[in-house]
Amino acid sequence: MLRLLGTAAVALLALTACSAPATPGSTSAGGAIVVATSGEPDTLNPILGYGSDGAALIFDGLVARDAENNLIPALAAELPAVSADGRTVTAKLRTGVTFHDGGPLTADDVVFTYTSVLDPAVDSTLRSDLDMLTGVTATDPSTVVFTLKYAYAPFLQRLTLGIVPAKALSGQDVNKSGFNQKPVGTGPYQVTSWTPGDRLVLAANDTWWGGKPANSGVIVAFVADDNVRAQRARSGEFDAVELAPKLATGFAGFTVHKVPTADYRGVMLPMNDPVTGDVTIRKALNAAVDRQAMVTGVLAGAGEPAYGPVPPTSPFHVATQPAPVNLDEAGWVAGADGIRAKNGQRAEFTLMYPATDSLRKELALAVTADAKKAGIEVKPEGLTWDAIEPRMKNDALIMGWGTPYDPDFVSYKLFGGQFAGQGFFNPGSYRSEVVDKALQAGRDNADPAERKTAYATFQQQLAADAPWVFLTYLQHTYAVRDDLAGVTPRVEAHEHDVANSLWWNVHTWTRK
């Protein structure tokens, strides 16, 4: 499936009526841009979770984010208005916007998109993100009114969700629709083809409301293996490529961009395991890992130590440092081989990581070495995601999450007890009444001071319980051809790949 991209690029140009070659390194200002990433979406439907934080290339939300991650109007003519009590949000649509098939955008499309997310028959991972929403109505063809159960401070940030055309999905099973593979949006690019495991080919939408894109299209190559992606980049296949920090070296004719993020890596510790379910073991491991050494050695300096899920750049951040614990006093006594045991149970556990992710592998090995010094034996195991997922309730995992936006995003589902054991949200089944109350208080309150207090409590309790051992915040590392103009890094979330990556504004990129 790891095929060269020249044929796809030529096909794309034929479809977009551009005669210049679209191969990487082309001197044409309007040629297709070829980018490569490790991750691939499961769907291209925003209702099912694709590009929910915006910059989805194919879709637009009511609002978008600029280079500083500030909210700006997109499909909304201006930022939606919030009522005095915070429970009514009114959006006026931009006029003259059309979908890729030429159909007009109306308020009914917005209503359909959001009501579909809330529909229990639709398997949307976003439903709990909108549980403050009681209704969405179209008061006229260009006005949408959102009604909330309570004043939810970051609600406007939720309006980055891409809008779909109601006529394309009405009366269908959204979960199984062909729209999910070849959708119709309003964004700067439209889907030409998607070959899972290989590439997504996008053609410029010349009638985009934001102005004709500066290039003829984008080809996104999906290459899961870090080393293979680096090799293909060196062979000249890509214009821009996401790489592990250590692999982003020695690229002649490329500039390396180290992009700041709120993307953390850590060890998720399941509560169901007899070893990782012991809070003293978790605290000992939390104190034993050498985070700075990981930043220096594994990340080649492209990151910083992490101690919690709210990044230091956030106004809600609270500094928490792990405190040493006495495992002897807790009954975990070292044996002849240096590994501790308690009541016949050795202090050992398996630590999974995705085998194609070189960075997570190195982090797993670093954790293994640090844990051994504390008398804890960690057994690293590289697996496919298909093999990892059913084992997450019982085996530890090098995981990644994080958001530069509101602290309610991600953390509410990742650490909330009501999501215990639900896939990649709280897979370790962590439960804390204090954390649950704090997360709900942060979600329910619009007052900034009360929200800061709630999230401080959350972070402090999480540090005390150590259900995760947070390791590092990353800088996402990209190599980009020097002949590309318009590249504008901005602070990124964990999920970037096709959406919210360095190519968030690829519609402005040109060749010099």
C-alpha cells in the first residue's frame, strides 16, 4: 500500500485543469502539495468526529482559529452572540456559501449536523462533548439558535465542528453512509479519492467562500511507520512530512519546524491490574522517571517535561511535582534480583506501545530502565493498535492526548469516572469522586475564577492518585521543502494528522 504518489498527483492536476506537474519540488506556484503523516482518520464525516477542532481542509465550522488559535468567524458572518445568561447562542450565517456539489449552505444544514451528533442512533464520539446542548433550531434560513442547559464557557470553541449538507445524509444510517469516505463540505478542498492505508487526494475548491486556494490540491500520504516515512521523505516523495525529532535531520533543501503543542505522552496505568492498581506503585513510578533525560535523549530537545494534562501555557495550569514514596513501608520489599514483591505479587507489568511509533518505543524503554531502579519490572511490548485496544483495561500503555484549548476538552472524558473503560477514553478505568466533581464544576461554571479553582482541584487530585505517569510534552516536528511559502506553525493539539497539523493553512501555500 506504500506506493509512490506521482500518478495520484498527475490525476489530481487533470481533475483541476492545471497543466503543470504536481510532483514534489515542482517550480509551479499552483502545483499540488504532497504531505505525509503517521495517522489516518477512521472517517471523513465531522458528525462522527473528523476534524472536530477545525482546520479539516474539507469542511468549515461556524468558527475557525487563526494563527494564534483565536476564534474567528468562518461559516458564521461574525462570532456568534451569547446571551446574558450564557444559555442561548445565536449564529448568523455568511451569505453565498455553497457546498462542493453547488448546493447552498442554510441553517438547516447546521441544525442537522449538531442534532445528528446528539442522536443516540448515531455512533458519534462527540456526543458527550455537547451534553450541555438541549436544542438547535433554525429561526430563518440564515440564523441558528443553540439552547444550553447551563452556561458553558467554551461553547463557542465547540462551533469549529465542520458542517455537512443535510440533503446528503437525511434518511440514511450516518454510521454506514458512503458520505463517510467521500464527503461533501464547504471547505477549501474537495475529496477526489481516499485509499485507506495509502493516501487522501484533495482537489482545490475554486469557489470556496474564503477565496480560491493558492494551489491545485493536496495529497495526504498515510505512512504509519516512522522510519519508512523518513526514508520516503529522503527519496523526495513529499513536500512536507511529520517526523519523530531524531529522524528530522539531514534533509537537504528542507527546513525543520519544531511546533509547540499541548500534546503529551504518558503511561496510562490500569486500575484492574494488581500492580498498577496499587497507588503506591503508581506514585513510585511517577517519582522514578527521569523526564528531563527523556526530553534530551528521546525527543532530542523537542519538548519539555510533563507532570499533568493541562499544559504550562494554559491559564488553568497548576504545577504539580511527584513526591517520593517509601515502597518498603507499603509492603513492597525488594527480592534478590532487586524487583519488589508484596504478598507474593511481583512488582511487574506489561507496557504496550504501537510498534510503528519510534518515539513511543523509546519512551517505553526509558520508563523500563527508570522503573527498574525503583525495583519495578516493566516489560515493554510493541503491538499493532488492533492488538493494543482490547488489552487497555488490563495492561499499561504509552498514550498521547492533550489540547491547547479549554481544559474541559479531552480531560472530561479521559479522567471522568463515567467514561471508565470506554475505548481510548479512560481506558484504565480510573475513578475519583473528587476528580469527577471538579471536572463537572469546571464544565458547569462560566465564572473564570470558579473554573480555575475547579481545575486546580482536578490537577492536584490527579497528581495524588497518579493514574497516569505523564512524561513529556512534545514539539511536533516537520520537515518542509524550502521552496514552499506560506507555512505558518501554530500551537497544536494531540490530534493533528490531516486536520490541525502544520498544513492547517495549506490553502495559502505556494512554491517560490
